Amino acid sequence: MRFVNEKIVNNDSKFSVQVDVSHFKPEDLKIQLDGRELKIEGTQESKSEHGYSKRSFSKMILLPEDADLTAVQSAISNDGNMQIEAPKKTNTFCSIPIIFVAKH
């Protein structure tokens, strides 16, 4: 199931997900990373003289194998969109040329 207003980008340079959390305050949100599993949770409770209300969500996303898990960042915009981004690992593979050296 995808959230309404959820955007996912997975290209050569980054993986990012944008989720609308406008109904939650930043202190109502929690992000955890366990291996490649990214878990986003939000819980909001309010009480009034007329009753009690609770709203919550939980979302789990499996990050791609080439995502740099040590560089995951998150931010929330003024309009309530949470952006979580992980750059892709740079390719450390390269070819090494072989130079022939003649003995004298």
C-alpha cells in the first residue's frame, strides 16, 4: 500500500522517499533504520472535554542494496512533507592498466 502523496525516487545517484506527514508534529514522528529496513512511525493523541482522539501510521521501506546506509538523512518542509534520502554507494571498481617495463 502506498501513502497518498508519497513519492519515491530510485536512480543511479540516490534513493529518496517523500511522505506527507502534515497531520503530525515533528516530535510525533520517529524514523528507525535496522539494516536496510527503514521504518517511519507517527503517533498523535489529543484529548478534549468531548473525548479522545488518536491517529497513527507505520511505514516500512526496504532500501536498495546500493544505498549508503551511513549517510541517510531526513528533513521536514514547512508544508509537512518529510523527505528521507540515501545517496547511492560510489562504485569502487576500476580497471588498473598494466604497463610493460623492459629489463636492461
